[in-house]
Amino acid sequence: MQAFQWKGVFPALLTPFTKDDTIDFDLFKISLQAQIDAGVDGIILGGSLGEASTLTNEEKKELFNCAKQYLPEGFPIIINIAEQTTKTAVALAEDAEKYGADGLMLLPPMRYGSDDHETLEFFKSVSHNTALPIMLYNNPVDYKTFISLDMLEDLAAIKNIQAIKESTRDVTNITRIFNRFGNRYSVFTGVDPLAMESLCMGADGWVAGLVDAFPKETVAIYRLVKANRIAEALTIYRWFMPLLELDIHPKLVQYIKLAATATGIGSEYVRAPRLVLKGEEKHRIQKVIDDALSCRPVLPDYLNIKN
């Protein structure tokens, strides 16, 4: 159904803005190139880190077209769907397929806390209106809706629902999914400071956040774990942890954008109602970033690892 595999590192890309609140497409291309050079396996547009709720549909289309034109032919581009109504979610899925997207990441309904039956019907309605492969996003911590194993059982017959972004913050849920479904679903870790633990438990991939600032370190950890070079991965992961913890704060967008600014592949500008960091908070987060940069590890030749 799809030309790509649900495995590897898929950055949830930031949307760079100019000081004048327009999309900075030149900086977006710099970010894309950094991800390609680091060896990521696909990208996700319009997620929480991408500030999708503040983007117009036309801006989302422009971001997709820019990425499609810039990236190598066949490079997977996944569009995130986080909508309040089934109708708009279906329409966005249909539009993404028309644009030429390679897959979708699908959240439960936003704002309304749907029950299990309503959530299932929402997922089914979207999946039945597109041929694109779908990754469900399971994040009850932030979005209050838990996709249970029984719900995954109900969805197992739908062939284009193929992957789960596992963000429950309960690493044991990965084992439960594999025990119940075998390889029916690909499982991605979606919580940066639990990424290595999740990969060691067999997660197929990583929907990553700090990859937006540190793409090489992110991909290195993934490939080293998959090559069973655990000690080498752990050294990088321990260095990375103070940065990775920026991914689980309500201001993760501002924090990760500040980190991307420090590494030269992003800017700190955000779209209101978000505001750029100031004062003590900015100083505190900048220190976390600067401390990490002062002892940034030398990476092994991870790009030539054969998994």
C-alpha cells in the first residue's frame, strides 16, 4: 500500500517563522537538509511541534509543496491530522492524498473527549476515505483519549491503519502491543526521554522532537540500538537526556525552537498565542542547551551501520 516502511526516525518538524509571522521557507529548507544529511527515514508535517493549529490550510499546503520539491524523490512525507470534527479530518485526509502525501498521522478528535466507540468511528471514517497508510497517535497524557488494546483489536481489520505512535509514557505498553498483535502494527516511540527504552523494547521507529535541533545524535541512537550496540547508544543518550526532557513540557515548541536556533537549523520565532521565551525562563533553557553543546559527543560512523 505504501512505498516506504514504518520504521526509523521520523522528525515531527518545526514550522519556522520569520519575525514578521510568515513561514520562513529558506530556513525550512535548511532544516530539511539537516535531516536528510543526518539520515532520517521520513518527515511528519503539521504536528504539535509544527504549530499546526495556528497554520491556515493554504500554509499547510505550501509547506508540503516546499518539502515535496526539496526532498529526494520518494522520500516519505507524512501529514498530521488533528481536527475537531470528523468532516474536517476526512477532508484533510482526502486533500493530503491529492497533494501526494505518503501517509497520515491521525489523532483522536481534538477538544471533545470522545469515548471509545466515538473514537473508533472517527478513525474508521478517516481510514475509509483514503488509501493512504495511517499511524494512530496514542497520547492520553496530552490529549486525554487512550487507544486501548481492545480498540486496536477492533481496528486490526482495516488494512491502511498500520502503525501506532506510542506516547502513553508507559513503556510496557509496547510489549503488550507486540504480545497481542505480533507484527500487525508498527510501533513508534513518541516520547523523547523514553526513546531508547522503547527502542530496546522493540519499537520500530521514533517520532522525534529534539531531532529538530540534533538530528545526527537522534539517528545515531536509533541505528546503534537497532545494531545492538547498546553501550555506544547509551553514552549518547545519557548526554542527550537533559535536552530530550524539553520535549515533555507544555512549552516544548519554544524550547525546541530555541535549541534549533543554537544549532543553526531553526529560529526562536513562534506564532501567537505562543510567545518567544524571555527572562529567567529563557536563560534557564538556554543553559541546558549550552551545557549540552559544550560537551557534544563525537559520534561513530552510524550512517554506515547495516541494520
